[in-house]
Amino acid sequence: MEIEIIENICFDLAHVESEIKWKSDLVFMIARKMFCVVDLDSYPNSIAFKVPEENFEELAATSYFKPAPYFAQHSWVTLTEPNKIPIKDLQDYIRVSYELVKGKLSKKALLSLDENEIT
């Protein structure tokens, strides 16, 4: 899957920033909290994101997913073959991850996001 598609999905969400971490991971964040990570060294590029705890076990056991290294304990999965699922499904997974992470932000962090939008 083209990196531009993933960037478009992520940047369509409010207050999203990105940066390269750990040498080869493109990380998408809200208020400096990660919600999507793309491994730029893998081919096809694997994509990791947070899923609801109640969906983690089932999703991690499906053919194109696996528990995300280092993050599985926080209900993150890695999509190892993003070309095998519809883009609409990927959009949904990324949006849900974004909402889960945003939902855990402090009130102060959320207010800061709103203030930055005004200025």
C-alpha cells in the first residue's frame, strides 16, 4: 500500500502530527501520543495501531494481523499485509485507534489542541 494513502487517512483526522522514530518508523500522533505506526523498512509496509481491548485477541489471530511487538500489551496489532484489506477497513481501523488514543488524553491536552486550532 502506498505510504501516501496512509498519510491521507491519518492527516484527515484533526490535530495529527507525524515524525520518524526508531530510524525507520513513520509515527502518527495526536498530542504527541501515537495512534498509528508504519514500518518503512518492511515490504509491504506493515502498519500498527491500537484496537479496542475486546477485539484484540480475535483480530491478532487473523491471517493478516499479529500482536504488535512491544505494544501488544496495550492492545496494538500489526497489519502485516495492508494490501489484503479494503482501504475503507484500514480507514476504520486507523480512525478507531485515533479515537481510542484521543479518548485517553487529559483535559489539559485536549484544551491545548483546541487552543492551537484557534491561533
